Amino acid sequence: MALLRKLLAKQKADEKKREARLEKRREYAKAARDRELAKRDGLSDLPPLVALAIEETLKTQTPEPVKPQEVVTVEDLVRRLTAIRERLFWLQAVWATTLSPDVYQEAEKYRSVFRELCEKLHDLDPAAVDRLIVGHESLLLSEPVPPRPTLPLAAHQWFELAGEVQSRRTVRAAPKPDGYVSDGLQSFL
């Protein structure tokens, strides 16, 4: 009877070990799937709200700049250029306080339309163009700045990790005295 109990206990223990091994394998498989997902997109390691905001930003396309209408009279061109100039002044003030890239992009679109209309007005009445831009040439006629290249997320994380590794201090063990024997009994001497 005692042998039967031992056999049953051994079978239960073996069953528990087998279940533990299976559970470990499931965890490894799940971790492998998670790694694969992380390789596909760099958003899986971010908080959900941040990842969602980035996905929405990537999906939205920047609208094309508004093309100038065919305006033939000098008065219409001056009126339209004055409205665009006022909008550019307002956008410059908003950008100065927020540094928003959206505001900057909108200002660049208005600036390109302003330059196109200025060229048309310059052909009709150069003095009117000078009156519109006098004192504000740097804001109204500046060329767009090319966008700065960005680092991929993986490269950024690698540089952060390399910085952490380099900044870690190494703790060295105190030097051993002469005649030290590493047998574990040195403290008894």
C-alpha cells in the first residue's frame, strides 16, 4: 500500500512538472510573438494613447497648399495679399509662443501662396508689392527651411542604452592580501 501511495505521489509530481514545462513553453511562445510584433512596428512598446496618436498622425496627410485663384485686378491682389500677410503675422505670433510644427507648416503654405501672388502683382504694379512688404521682408519672403532628418526609434534607443552602459560605474573588489587562498576559510584565520 505504501508503494502505491509513493507511485501516485510520483505521478502527481511528474504531472505538475509536465504542466510547469508546458506553461513555460507557452510563455516563451508568447514572448516570441511579442518580439515579432515589436519588430514589425516600433509602436508596440509605447503607451497605448501615444501609439494611437502617432498612428493617427501618420494616417493624416498634409493638405496641399491653397492654389491662388486667377485674379486680374491690382486691387483684388492687394486685398488678398493683405489678408495673407495678416494671417502670417498671426501665425508668427502663435508659433513664437507654442513652437507648434503644425503652425509652422501652415505658415509655410501661406508664405508660398504669398510669394506666388507677389510675383503676379509685381508684374502689374511693383510699387504696390513694395508697400505691402516694406519692413517685413524677412518674414514674408523667407525661403522654407528644409526639414531636419529624424533618427529612427531603434537608433535612438540604442544610443540611450549605450549612454547608460558607459555611464555605469564599475565596482571593483578590494585587493586580496598576499597569501590569500580562496577556500572559504580565510575569515577563520
